[in-house]
Amino acid sequence: MRTKQLIISALLALLPGLALAQGTVVTEDPEFGARFSVDLNKKIVKGLHVEAGGEVRLSDNFTNLGRYQAGVGLTYKFNDYFKLGAGYLFIEKKNSSDVWKPRHRFYLDGTASLRAGHWRFALKERLQLTCREVNNAYQNNPNSLTLKSRLKVSYKGISAFLTPYGYVEVRNVFNDPSCSATWSQAAQAYSNYSFLGYGDAYINRVRGALGLEWKLSKHHALDFFVLGDYFYDKEVDVNKEGTNLHSLTYSQGFLGHVGVGYQFSF
């Protein structure tokens, strides 16, 4: 219990919005799901590749199709140590009311790699801008800017075809809605609400995965993995006029996924 309290305290220290308006932390029940993906990788010239793919995700303990996406991108490998990439994703995702909502995501990433014998270490930084339609701009930023940092370790000493790997990933939100308000313990309500713009930055995802890449042939490969996802999401309930703050909640919990991916390279 003390460890959990320390983790929550550390996360709260990263949330400037809570210093301005009293918030409530809610722990949700764990959920499990699955991810299935297909990717194509085409070599244009040495070092330059075009990539395209799609993914579907099952949620609510494998009972619901919660998200699907498709995208295209370019990568350029300068040498054995550094690679750059950029691309676009179209995402269709169900919201809390079970309504499908589209999103458009643009990203730019860089990957630094290091080999040591059979081991390979890769640090990937991805900056992404997600654009979506929102009903209330005081509650959600229509243009969310995030940074994902992933450290991946893989091992190629088992065989030429099998590569086990693991990674940890942290996602930072840079521009969530920020506000100030006065909380009345007696009335159990907020007053003196003021919207401060999109300046709230905090860590909202910590992920870890273990997987196995299986190279079937020169052109075909499979990827099997299990993924653990700790989330910490800010939920602001404000009227559409931006004059009254009803609630400020931080939902935390754990999502577990199993996944299978297929890649065709040519």
C-alpha cells in the first residue's frame, strides 16, 4: 500500500493542474484486450523505405472492437546507429459513450541504435500531433501534442529466425487543458473557475512489453507480444460556456494486451 501511495504522490507532482484546482484520483478495474496488425515495408533506395499498415484492437476483456487505424510513412536510415521517420495515421476509436470518433495523427520520430554482440539497444523518440473533433474545447484539446519515449532491447543469439525482445515506453502529454478554481469542502463544489489555456503537461502512459519476432522468410515475418499499459488520464467536466467546473478527475488503471503482427517486406 505504501508503494502505491508513493507512486500516486510522484505522479501528482507532475500534474500542475492539480495545484490549481482540487482533483479526484479514481482507480479503475483492470481490463484486457488484443491487437492485430498487418504492415508493408517497401525499399525505395538504399536507406529509404515507405511503410503502410493497419491495426484493429479489441477492448473490454476481448468483447468489443474499440479501435482501428491505418497509416503510411517514410523512414530513412542514415547508418547503423540512426534513423528518422515521419508519417500519418487515421484512427477511428470509440469514446466513453460507445460512439465512433475519427482522429488524424501526424508524427516525426528518431531512433538511435547500438549493437553489442547479439544484443541490440534502441531508443526511439516520437513526437506526435493528434487532431480530433471535440464537443467542448474547455474539456479536451482538439490538437493534442505528445512525446513517446521507448527503450527496446532485442537478442539475436538464439537463431537467425527468432528474435526475442522487450521494451518500456513513457508517453508525455504537453498541452492538456489547464484551469484554476476554488474547491469548497462544505458545498462539495467548485467556484471561481478560470480557463488557463492548454498548458498542462504530465506523464499519462507507462508501458512495458515482451515479444518474439519470427522471420519466416526473406519477405515474411510475424510478431507475437504481450503488453502492459498503466494509464493516468485527465478528465475535465466543464460547461460549454466555460464558466463552471463540475469535476476534475484523474483516472488510473491497468490495461493488458496480447498481440499478433504480420509484416511483408519487399
